[in-house]
Amino acid sequence: MDAAETRIKTPSFTVLQVTPELEAGGVERTTVDIAAAIVRRGGRALVASRGGRLEDELAEVGGELARMRADAKNPARVIANAAVLASIIRRENVDLVHARSRAPAWSALWAARMSGRPFVTTYHGTYNAKSGLKRWYNSVMARGDRVIANSAFIRDHIVSEHGLASDAVTVIPRGVDLIALDPAAVSSERVATVREAWGVARDEARPIVLLPGRLTRWKGQTVAIEALGLLARENDERAPCMLALVGDAQGRTAYVEELEALAQAEGVADAVRLPGHCADMPAAYALADVVVSASIEPEAFGRVAVEGQCMGRPVIATDHGGARETVLDGETGYLCRPGDSAALAEAMRSVLAVTPSERLDLGDRAAVRARRLFSVQAMQAATLAVYEEVLEGRTHE
């Protein structure tokens, strides 16, 4: 019996996840969630990354950060990172390597092959390819011993783009924390803190529409501002609701200035808030009356739509990508044409026109379905099952 077989037959095992950074995106959140599951199962969870604001949370769940320039895309650095990762794998006796982004995935693939360790990937996005070279670059995410897709939409994309058989891809929907996203667990004090941070007056009677997501054009913030402008012009030039564009600009100051100028041009500057990153998203959802995901390009999964539904909030999402799996149009939320401010305005008008009790009923239906299908616990269990299958398979080779 070799050392690898001995390790797999005991509760202790070591997984190295590789991701560019640990900021506030869905990839980073999933990385921390899986680290927590590994530790609870009795394993050791290493994360090779540049780090970021989720470092402390990783440590709290028992994960360990192997700090390195995993976000580098320079070919020379990617090659050098392979040697760094191989050293970590051998030194820390890593059993399995799990990559979550393309550039570090190439480094992780080479390191895993050099070290004789199994290699798993999670395909987190569509990774648009406009050339054969870019398609080859993206293909690393389909080269795992097991390939995970975070939605059926992404599975179908992998099959079409890289020629894998459908049954060669495991669909594991991204999960959300049902405990944190429990409306009953969010105190009025937390909601008041968020309200104050956003500069929303206590006597503001207009409903709040929340669009969470990092400030980047494809997330559709400009579409939302234009939609609000259309509604304002129908309402005697007064915006019928507040619009909170909550997310980290990640250095895109020019885009923030563009959003501010657009709000001014649309005559809705007084109703638009750009508060930056929010550390208490459950309270943000609790403060909101409606949640919007206006992404112009397809979301691989669309965590915002699921989180909003779990908090019992009506959700409007664009009709493509993972949103078609997470939002049932007219039943648990609304879908509208991507990049179409008039369509988004119509959806917002519809949601805002219903009575509070009707809005509550819609939110309740959404919460029941989202909580049943998209829990973080289900995602963790399914991912650990993949790890176990891969590692057990290695012992029988």
C-alpha cells in the first residue's frame, strides 16, 4: 500500500485550491466555503492565492493561505508559478489540486502533473474566446481529471466549446449560506447601519432597488441607471425608487465617474447610490425591496439572484445564462432582455406596481425554491464527493 492510499483511507487529506485572489467575488466565496467543508471533514485546506479581504475568513474556517502571485498572467510568471506550486504540493503532502481560474490553472496543471497528483477544475464562467489561441488558453479549465461546472448552462458551454462528453462534466450549482441569508437573523440595527452608509434617509418612502456586483460594465449598472431614468420621466421627472449599485470598483475610477455622470444626465442623481463594497450583504438585501441582476453577458450561475430570493426579495434578472435556472419567470421573479433598459424598466415597473403583500408572496415562493436547490451545504457535499471519487480512483490505478 503506497502513501497516497494510506492517506485516503484515513480521515486526513490535504486539498490545495488555487485561485487568483481572495476578494469578494463568487469564485473567492466558493473557495472559502469549500475550505470550510474540507476542514470539517477532517482534512487540511490550503489555498494558493495573492490573498485579499477574505483572508481572515479563510483563517477562521481553518483554511491556510499559501501566499503567492497566483493572479499573474505573464507567461514567464505562470511557468514560474508551476514550480512554486509543485514545491508546495510536495512540502505540504497535498493529495489533490483544485484550480478555479485560467492563468493559475495552467500553473496548477503543470505542478499537479509534475507531482503526480490528481487535478480538478471548476469552470466558473464562459471565458469568451475570439481566437483559436484564446480557446486553447481557456481549455485548461476542461483538462481536469474531473471538471465541475457551476450550472447546466456552463456544462453545455464546456461540451460545445471543448468537445467533452456531457457526462464528463459534473454540475454543482454554487451554494449560498442559508443561515446568514435568513431574514429573521438580520437585526434592525444592522439594516439601519447599511441605510446610513448608503445615505438613505430614514423617512425615505420610495422603495429601494438593489443591484449588487463589482462595478464593471458587463454587470449592467449603466442599463439600470437608464431604466431608472425612463421611470423618472414617466413619473414627472422624479425617480419612483432608489437605486443602490453596491460593489467594489476595483480601481475602475473612470467607470464610477461615468456612472455618476450618467445618473446626472438621466436626472436621477439624487436617487442613485454608489456606496462601494458592502461587508454585510444580508442586511443590504433586507433593506432592499427589489434585487436586480442586470448582467449584459451571461452569468455562469448568478449568485445575486439566488441570495436575493433566499432573503425573500423579488428578483429581476436578465434572460440568459444561469439566471434561467435560478429564476422562474413570473413565478419566483422576472426575466428581461439583456442590455435593454426599456425591458428592465418594464420589469421594475411591474414589481413596484404590485401591493406589498403580493410582493411578499412572490418573495416567499422564491425563497422556498432557492433554499431547496442552492444551499452551500449541498455544494460542499457534492464537491467533497468529487474529491473522494477522484482520490479513490487513484488508489485503484
